[in-house]
Amino acid sequence: VARSLVRGLRHPERAVCVNIFMPCEMLHAMGLTPMFPEGLSVYVACTACQHVFAERAETSGIPESFCSYHKTMIGMAESGVLPKPLLIANTTIACDANQLSFRRLSEFYGVPQVSIDVPSHPDDDAVSYVADQLRALAAKLEELTGRKLDEIRLRETIACSNRTLSKMRRYARLRAEITQDTTMTGELCSLIATHCLLGREDSERYVDELIETAERAPARSTTKRKRI
């Protein structure tokens, strides 16, 4: 996660600012780096300087009650720390802050924004509707980078994505039968591995390691700890 964030900061011309629910397999297939508020904000929180960026955003009109992830990202941008990305791309799910902050960033940087509108019901028409929008996103990325999307590389990325999700479901089944401590950092890493970094080999390895850890953990029948 840290390497991905640093890569986006060092090479913003090859970075796309996204929300955590944006499918990023297409970006990985084109060698582009997703930058996302959940990762950026936690990264700067570890340096104990996130309050500076939150206060910077509030001085420019962002409400104190606004999502802290997005507020920190806006503060980083408007203080000159977060460099201008190639593109802003987000989905309409899953929060209202998402709709406001990415539009603001697009206007601030003067870069294009692509918003993927996701219907509330997953039927065949909805799938076709979203697929058409993703094809349009691919065309925009090809236009901005001057490179064609390699379909073979995309298929490999999607295959890795599907394997990772299948393994994550296996881990979830194992997790229900064992006693294992959890941390907020671990949960965030799992979220990122199965969202923005989904389709990358290091995310698949991460889930492999989760499974290995779960297989070594004591069965719930052998412990007397309370379960939720």
C-alpha cells in the first residue's frame, strides 16, 4: 500500500485519483497508479500531520463534519502537497462526500473527471449501463496517455482479480471458524487489497498470507473468547 501511494506522489502524470469503489483493473493493466483518499489520509495520519491538511480544507469552506478521509485529501491538494494527477475518476457509490470532493478536485486541478454512475439494482440493464461507462473510461485513458489498452494484459489483470476474490471468500470461511485478533490497519489493508489494488499480484499474495495465518490460528472450539 505504501509503495503504491509513494508511486502516485512521485509520478502523478501516471496516477489517477479514484474513490475506493472504483474498479481499477483497467488502470493496473495500463501501468497507472490509483491514488485514493482512504490510503492517502491514513498515510499522512501516520506522520501525525493530518490535522494540518484538515484545517487547511476547513479554512477554504469544507465543513468540520465532512468525511475526514476526503477532507484530508482536499487539504493536501489545496496546500500543494498532493500533485496534479492525470485524471479524476470516481463512482456514485457509496457516499455523498465522494460526489462533492472529486468534483472539487477536478475543478481545482483543471483535469478531466469521469464519474461512473452505478444503478441501485444489479440487473442486466444495469450491467450494460456500467460496462458502457467503463469502455468510455478506457477511451479517455487512451486519449490522455497516448497508449492503447492491451486487452491481453487486461484479461490477465481480471484473472488475478477473480482469483484474489475467490481466495478472500475462502479466507472469510476460515475466519469464521477460528479465534484471531484483528486490527483496524489489517481491516483497511484487506479493504484496499480487494478494491483499489485488486488485480495486482501483491494483493493476491497478501490474501494468500491471510489464509496461511488463519490456517495456523486456534479453532474457535478450543478457546473461550466471546465472539461477535
